[in-house]
Amino acid sequence: MSDQTTPRPAQGAPGLPAQAGSGADVATKPAPLKEGPDPGGRPAAADRLRRLFPLHQVHSLGLLVVLVLLGVVGTATSGNFLTSNNIVNILTSAAVIGVITVGQTFVIIGGGIDLSVGAIVAVASVWCTTVSTQSYGLGGMLFTAVVVGAVVGLLNGILIAYGKIVAFITTLAMMASARGVAERLSDRQSQVVTVESFNRIATDKFLGVPLLVYLMAGIVVLGWLLLNRTTFGRRTFAVGGNPEAARLAGIAVRRHTMLLYVLSGVCCGVAAVMLTARTTSGASNLGNLYELDSIAAVIIGGTLLAGGRGSLFGSILGVLVFTTITNIFVLNNLTTDIQEIAKGLIILVAVLLQRTRGGRSPA
């Protein structure tokens, strides 16, 4: 019966070794090791180098070198650059966009994009600073900002994951709608924060460092642990790399995609608290162009726009690179148009580098 269903090939059949025996014989004889195309061992050496220095680590080291070079340029062009006050100022300026970039990194690694992060910051800021919300004190304002961010992110996630609407279109529409809701709620007026404990979030310091910097550092650490040390993080890479393979592996792709946008919305809610405390007011124009800043930081941080590969540490380095460039330009009284040109060139170079990395295996 077995001979009919699985006929044994004849000796010397094309594609088989001339002395091939039974299946057991083949199993007991170890296959000879294939030699690489270069007998000198260069491919093996390259593989060893890739194992010792994964691609994302090489990219992060490159960004660290860029930061050092920017430090040299800043020190050479301004005597105020390498001072403790200026370093703290750079970190404080990077805090808000750093928190937003954490959520954006998760979304892009998962194969999506979120263009509505700036508008979510605005609507969360306005909602948490209404007179009725401020009457509940610090706790009510914090709760409102985070919940508003999470709900808007949930709407994005439902439309993208279950409505099967392209992420670019969905978040672009949400960007316009959320900004409109913020203008409607605030009547295009700034809403001054009267809760003093809320404003102290931006002014309080510990060991000379503002609380905002500690808040960003804590969220970055939590995000890194979630991405690199949990099943949720591994599923994020899987969904972004190949959604169909992830589905066949038993991952609830649509639910996971929805959760990624909720996570991004929560980060925007926290960022809204930080930004509102800095400005001591909520306004519909807060967070303008934050979507572009966060996406740019993620790109130069080494995360692929196609998803499936990325580094949260690299994204934060990207934020610091942009913030340091802005700081150097401000110290040297250079105009903002030159800043934007420099940022555009950096993003272009980062995208070109990603294209050259396309043929390498994932880190």
C-alpha cells in the first residue's frame, strides 16, 4: 500500500545522488558542509560580524557618533552649548516629542503610521483644561488627558484594523477632525490652567533636572521593556513584518493593530499633560507638526517605514539629534528656514540609507 502512495525513485534518477539509499540511510549520514562562494572565508567572517554587531546596534552607534559630532560643532560655535543649563534645556525640549515618538515607533514597527498624534495632543490638552475638568483638580485633569488620547487612538485602531481603511487616510482624517474638535471646545481661545499642582509638573526639579525629563525617561524604559521583553513586543515585530504569517501563527492581527494605536493615543495624552504644564494653558494649536517630527525621529532612528524592524533606542536618539540641531541653530541665531532645510536633508539621507539596507537580513 505504501509503495502505491509513495513510489520509491529509481537509482540514478535525475536530481538524486547516484548511491542514495533508503530514507534511514540518508538520515544517518550527515550531509557535507557546503562551502561558501569564497574559499577564503570572507562570507563566514561577515556573518560573524553581523552576529557580533546587529544592524540596529550599528545604526544606534552611528547616531551616537552624530550626536558627538553635533556636540563638537555646538561647542566650537557657541560658548554656551556645553553648559549644564543648556544640556538640561535640550533634554527638556526633547521630553514631549520623545514621549510621542515612543508610541509612533510601536505603530510604525507594527506596519502602520499615525499622522494624528499632534491633533490628539491638542484635543487632549483642551479637554483637560476646560473649567469643568479643572474643577476636579490634578487627578481629574490627568485622567481626562490620558483617556481622551486613548479613546481617539481606539477610534483610529478600530477604523484601521476592523474597518480596513488605510492607516494613512484614517489618521489624516483624524488629524483634521481632532484639531477641529479642539477648536470647537476651546472656541480658539487659550484656556489658562488654574490648578497650581498641575503646572508644577513642568517646573518641579529633582537634582536640578526637571520632572519632565524623568517622565520621558520612565516612559522610554517602559516602552523598551514592552517592545523587547514581552510577547506583545514580539507580536508587534511579527505583525509588521508579515501580517499573513502572523495570522497563520495564531496572532490576532486586527486586535493587536488596534492596541498599537491605543498605545500611541495614550502616549499623546501623557505628552498633552507635559506640554500643557509647560505652557500653563490648553490650546487647539498645541502639537502642530508633531506628527512630522515624530515620524522623522523614528526614520532616522533606523525603523523601517514598511514595518517589522526597528529600535526604540534609535528613535530616542533621533529625537535628541533633531533637538540638538535646533538648539545649535538657536544659539547661533540662525533662521528657522535653515533649520527646516537641514532637517529635510537629514531625513532624506536616512531614507536613502534604509534603501541600501534593504538587502540585509533583519537584525
